[in-house]
Amino acid sequence: MSEMGLLQMTRKRVRKPLTRLLCEPCSYCDGEGYIVSRKTISYNIYRAVLKEAGNMMGVRFTVRVNPEIAELLYGEENTLISSLERKIGKRVAIYPNPKFHMEEFDILESMGP
């Protein structure tokens, strides 16, 4: 009870904050800030390729990413790329680019093999 005779209630937080789920400590500033997590970036790439696939007529997509993201997509998240290829009916090639920021990627369309 408060001093004014009102019943006070508090609510305990039972879930992690959204930033903890979708982000990780920033490796560029030694953990003082947050960047989007590698897994979230992988799913952002998945959605971006799906969106682009409807507008492009090429037979293959090339996705250029930071080397750490490429490693994740070839390793732990390789089923994501396989699923994407089945869904769009086109090959998706991942190329690491060390000049790219962790969150940066681009999608290129290839007309030939």
C-alpha cells in the first residue's frame, strides 16, 4: 500500500529485452554499442533475396557479405541458403568481402551459369 492508501503492483520482466535477442556487442567499438546479430543479418539476407527474386530474371544470385556472415551462412545457417534456393528455384552463391561492415551485404543477379 502506498502512503495515499493505493495498492501498488510491480511486474517482473520475464523475457530478455529485444536488443538482447536481436543484437550482440559491437566488435568494432569493443562492445560499447550493439550491432544486429549475425543470425538476424542472415535472416535479413534471406528476406532480401526472396524480395529481389520476384523482380529478377537471372538464373543465379550472388550475395556479397562480410566474411563472418559468409562463414555463418556456409556453416550453422547452411540450411537457410538451401531452403532459399528451393523456394526461389535459383542458385545462391555467397562471396565474402573483407571490406564490408558486418551488417552490409549486396545482391547481384547473374544471367549465365
